[in-house]
Amino acid sequence: MDYAREELLACTIARLIGDVTRTAHVAVGAASPIPAAAVELLRARQGGRPRLSLLHRRRGNPFTEGSRELFDLAGQGRIDVFFLGGAQIDGEANINLVGSGAYPQVEHRFPGSFGSAFMYFTARRTILFREEHSPRVLVPKVDFVSAPGWSPPGVWRRGGPQALLTGKALFAWQADEHRFRLESVHPGVTAEDVRANTGFDYDAPAKVDVTPEPTPEELKLLRGPVAAEIAPNYPAFARKVWSLAA
């Protein structure tokens, strides 16, 4: 392959975000260089749209009070797409950011839920993203629900999961069935490999598609204007993927 895996994932996320006519504002949390690169790819291709709120921005950050302002925007319905990961993710799109084991006597402590549950409910769409694809991460049932993937009738919820993207595959969320469907496997990965490394059950077609590779145009943008935008905020990532210093 003449591209990095990070570039493939960024292009896939950009396609998931889709048409900017219905996606005006995308927010990216801390330590999320691949989603940030995906949004910058869209912006480079589409005249600076959609708007990007990047919590990790080192200079010129518009948030003067940190994440509180982001939560305010989400509560008003002004965040169209957000990204969440989890130390554990299960087949009902629940995420766990608290710890493994029988809570409160956790075996391993994770970073904490922070505002994940609020953002999961208020952002219009959430893309679940975790590079590691293993039974350790993709579990039958999370040990602790930091943020639920779906809510019962009568519970107000503006948004929910759109998809789950990992380093091996892309899953689409089926809201009516409350479960995932395998959408595609990345180049060099088989459907059998994905099944063997996924702890939860999911639906899959008889023939699974391969995730589209980055186009020459996308790679040119990623390695040019996108890399220049990403490097100041994620210098280690830029050096690793594009051999760039900030």
C-alpha cells in the first residue's frame, strides 16, 4: 500500500461525515488526530466547510472556558457530528471509560467518562472510533456503561451512533435492531479475521465489501494542506505519518 493506515481511516471518516450541506459543525475532542485530519480533509476539499471545533487546538482556541462551551453548543443542537471511543465498546454501542471488572472494585481504571454521555445524547451523530480491534476492546458487554448506545422510548435523545470504525473494519449502526452490521473490511483484512477479533455478535452480508482506499486527490490534500493544519496541534502524529515537524 502506498498510504498509511491513518490516511485510510481519515478518508473513511471523511466519507462518513459526508455532505457539508447537512453537516455544518463537527467537534473533535482531545487526542484525536485522525478525526481531526478527516475534518480538515473535508475543509480542504470544500472551501473551509464544515466548521471544526478542535479541543486540542494549541493556539487560537475559541473555547475560553474549555469543554463547558462545547457542551453548551451540543445542548443547543449545534454540534452535527462528534467522535467517541471507549476502553470497551459492546454490540449495543455502549462505551466504557471507567474501568474493567465488577464496579466499584475495578481491576483496571480508565480515564473516566467526562462528558461522553452528554455528548452521546446531544450531538446529532456520533462516530465511534477506536484503532485497536480486539476482543479486549470490542466486548460482549461493557463492564460499566459510561454512555449508552441507545435509549428506551420516553427518554429524550437528539442523537446516537452512526457507525463504529476500527483499525480493521467499518460497522454501520442499525438503530431499529440495536446492533451493528459489518459494512466493510479494510484492505488486507478478511471478514473471518474481523469475526475472530470481535467479542460481540453483529450482522454481516454474505459478501463483505472492502473499504475504499484513499484516492490520489485525497492523498495529495492529506499530505499538503491537511498535514500543514494538523502538525501544529499534533506534532508527534504529523512526524509519524507525514514526517513533518510542527
